Amino acid sequence: MPTADQLAVGIDLGGTSIKAGLVTRSGGVVRDLSLPTEAERGPDHVVGQLTNAVEKLFNGDGIGRAQVLGVGIGSPGAVTLDGGSVG
């Protein structure tokens, strides 16, 4: 089992799907998944889907949030500092 300083969550927020992975510092994939973005249901729903994806990554193997160093999210388009998407 990787230690806390070796784990991170990576998220690819796309127009139709959210792809997420629990990964090691050396590039290994512990677990990955894909969920529909369902963007037509609004921004709050998309945030809920992001949360759902991360929670699913922690199901099983005894890995918890405290063992993860950080989370990175890639999103299409520009994002402002106040959290709004531009263009």
C-alpha cells in the first residue's frame, strides 16, 4: 500500500465525462473511474458529480482522505480565481 506522500487524486473535468484517478507519485494508477458530467443539469450538479467521483475513489483498500497529498483538476477553457469559468 502506498504511503500518504505518494498518493494524489487527478481529475479530468470534460464536457461529457469526469475521469478521476487515485495515483502514486511514481505514476502508478491505484484506481480510476469515469462518470458522466451531466453538465445540462447545472453547475451545482457537476460539483456533486466531482464529489461523487472522489468519494468512489476511496471505496475499498482502506485508503482515506488523510492519506492523499493533494488533488489536481484539469478543466477545459479558462477559469477565474473566483471559481468562475470563462468562455
